[in-house]
Amino acid sequence: MKEVLSRFAKAAGSLAPIYSIDQVFSDPHMIAREAVVRAPDRDFGEVRMQNFVPRFTREPGAVRSSAGPLGADNVEIYGDWLGLTLAQREKLKGDGVI
């Protein structure tokens, strides 16, 4: 390991360790940067997942939940946001679009 690090230093290269998931969760730098957050999950109650990258001071973003099953948000997106009627959504579903 020392030889590898020495060669990278001589070549002005950069390298970093490859962490196991346990190391990611326990690394002080990752904890301080809130790189992993707890998020509500429909199946498990709560899961740990990657936070936003990058995060901005005025608009940091937030993880509100994990992903749901495929199509779980179709009514909200296609109906509420895009204004498609039930008939239009059913046609798209029948055509395999959504």
C-alpha cells in the first residue's frame, strides 16, 4: 500500500479509498456533510440514502422520500401537473407510454 501511495504522490496523481457501506456511514467527513440521510419509505418505514449533491446555500434541496413503485405518481404528474384527463391517461397507459 505504501508503494502505491508513494508512486501516486510522485506522479502528482490523486486517489481515494473505496469504502464499504459501513465505512461510508461511519466516516466523520460523510457524517458532517450529511452525505447520507434518512428518508421515509412506503415499504420499510425509513431508509438511508444519498443526499443531494451539490447542495446550495439558498436552495439546498431535501430528500422527502425514497422512490415508490413504478407509476406511483402518475396521477399527480399527468393529471394534476399536466392536466391530462382520466381518458387521456388511460389511453397512454393502454399504449404502453405510461
